[in-house]
Amino acid sequence: MARLLLGVSGGIAAYKALELVRLATKAGHAVRVVQTPTAQQFVGAASFAALTGAPVLVSEFERDPARGAFPDQEPPSHDPASHLELVRNADAYLIAPATANTVAKLAHGMADNLLTSAALAAGCPVLVAPAMNHHMWEHPATQANLATLRERGVTVIDPGTGALATKHEWGVGRLAEPAELLAAVEAVVDWGPAHPRPWDGLKVLVTAGGTREPIDAVRYVGNRSSGRMGFAVADEAAALGAEVTVLAANVALPRHPRVRYRDVVTAAELRAACLEEFPACDVLVMAAAVADFRPAAPEAGKVKKAGRDAMVLELEATEDILSGLAAARRDGQTLVGFAAEHGAQAVDYGRDKLSRKGLDAVVVNDVSQPGIGFDTAENEVAILTAAGDEHVARATKAEVARAILATVDRLRGAQVTR
Ligand code: CTP
């Protein structure tokens, strides 16, 4: 986890800074925000305060109730100078969006507001993410100012090209996307011994989504899995510091900047990717809903309905990926399977899978209950291990993911060698 100081200057892209704060806090970082007075015309301090859980400052002369401390720190007993204390505590100072005016002030060492004074006092890495109209971006003054900042070691996160805020205008100047900003911050933070994270160095492989098995060139046999549960597990593992790879089967969800994703479509593609990735992983969480059967002879073209009253689709069994991986496991690997079951015997079926597939844990959800399981934001599960069953009451998938990872932690603590 890092302490990120975010400076927001006054451009329309300030709304994207809210999403950045949401991503950063979700990834476990402690965030403080300073705004320029003009930035407040675009996004109010209350929004940033709600997302960071910390006061937002605009002026050096207002009292900081947190006394320059970040949400994970105890405030000092005295009132320090905000522009000095915030950057002293921060691991990185990101200015996003940085307007042409703020870029110019930073390049010339001006300190006329809290945002610019803090930049002048910063000993931590400073990142600047410009956002402006393309005429202002292309102006030689702006380009010279950015060159000056780069020469001084400031990381400039270049804006993207696309539609700009003014109607019908297109060009360079759009603020980089929030996930890109966070990745840039995480790339410059010193993750050394000062920031130990519980899962630093651990390699986690997660499968997510639902496989699709072609019937013909345009149709498939699929299932209702959205990938939400697997993606939540991946996000939480990344927040703990793990190196996470997700094998995503047909998932249309936002992606975490510090997670590596490989997209697959069919059970056979998922199996091939699993066979490649599994040997190096320490933890496998197999959340994907894998087809048990696939059309035996998919058509290369499109099946036409003319002349048919009915159609019989012959299905053949796919391989059980997880059982195959479990049979090839090495010492030190922890394997978690999922079981989407229907009805009263859900836990019994899950227990059977735990032993039959040779797993360390099985996460059972009873998909007969409304509002949980497939394609929903919430889940309610039982986590089965050799030590017993843990019931996780209905909660967000992020909370369920944390419970699953806590179980993995316990299993790995108990399992000196397997
Ligand atoms: N799984 C797998 N390969 C398959 C089917 C399932 O790796 N071909 C994995 C799933 O990702 C999940 C676990 O096995 O982690 C259990 O999946 P499930 O479909 O519930 O198990 P099955 O053994 O197919 O049993 P069922 O008859 O209940 O479908």
C-alpha cells in the first residue's frame, strides 16, 4: 500500500480524478487530495473527501483536521504546515488533471497555491498528468514547460487523443485514463521494505467467466457466469501485493491495472492457458464456469434453418481442467475450486468435489437462491476445507473474495509443505 497525494487542478477532466481515487483506495492505497480553487468549480471537495475518508485542502491557511496525516496514519500532536507535511508523508505526488496553467507554474517553480507549494516541497516522486484543449497542448510554451519538468525528473503521463470537452473538437489533450494513472503511480513508488504487503512475491492464478463452445460460426453453448467473482478475487489478491494472472473467459468487466489478463473463449483454450500458467503459480482460484460438454462437430459456417423442423445437437464431454491440474500439483501450491450447486444438498456436493478433485478448498454457492451467484453483485457462500465449513453470509463479491483469500492464508500457514 502506498500513500498517494493527489493534486487536482481546474479542468473538466477533474471528474476523472474521482475515478482514480476510487481505484486507488480500492487497491488499498491511502489517498489525500489537494485542489486548486478553480478545481472546485468542476468537482467539489465533498466527493473527494467521501472517497478518501480524509479532509480535502485548497488553501495553506485552512486548518487540516488530519494535520497532514494520511488515512492510515495517526495525526501528529501539532499543526504542521500542510504543503510540507503532506509531501513528507506521501510516497508519490500525482497532479491530475494538470492544466496548462498549472504545468506552467510547476515548470517555473511558482508556489502560489497549496498544490504548487506542495510540488515545490516534494521529495517523493512527482507525476504530472496534463489535460487541456489540443491548441493549448500543442503550444510551444506548454511543450517547453513539460520538457523542463521531464528534465527535472518529473514523470509526465501524456494525454490521450480523442474527443475533447468542447463540442466537435478532437485531438491530443484528454487526461489519461484513471487505470493508467494508477499504474504510473504504482510504477514509481518504492515498494521496498518500507511497504511490505502480506502477499508480496506470491503468484496467484485466477480463472474467471464462463466458457463458450461453438455450435457454428455465430452460435455457442454458454453459461450465465459474468466473471464478477473471479475478478473480485483477482483485485483483492492484487491489493495484498500478489502477482496476479487472470484467465478470463468472455468477461466484459473493468480490469485492474496491476493484474495480467489473458482472454480465452472455449474450455479447450482455458485448459491450454491453465497448463501453461499453473506450474509457476502458488495459488490457483478456479472460479470460471467451465462447460462440461461441447458440440461434438461444430459447423465452420452458419447453420441454416431452411428445411429443418428440429435440430439435434450432439455434445461430447470436455476435460475436467481442475482435476487434471490437481493431479499434477507440486508442493506448496494451494488449489481452490468453486461449485455452483442447486438446492439443499449444495454443501454435500461441494464436499464431494473437495475430495474427488483433490483440492484445498471449495467455495460453494447455492444458485437456487435469488439475488446471489451468477451475474449478480452479491454472493453468499460456504467455504469448505478439510478443517470444516465456513459460512459467509450474503455480502458483496469483494467481501466474499476477502473471506476466500483469508482461507487461503490460513491453509498456507498450516501447510509448511504439502
Ligand atoms: N471445472 C473444471 N473443468 C471442467 C468443469 C469444471 O476445471 N470441465 C472446475 C470449475 O472451474 C470449478 C470446479 O471444477 O472450480 C467445479 O465445477 P463444477 O462444474 O461445479 O463441477 P463438475 O465436476 O463439472 O460437477 P457438476 O456435475 O456438478 O457440474
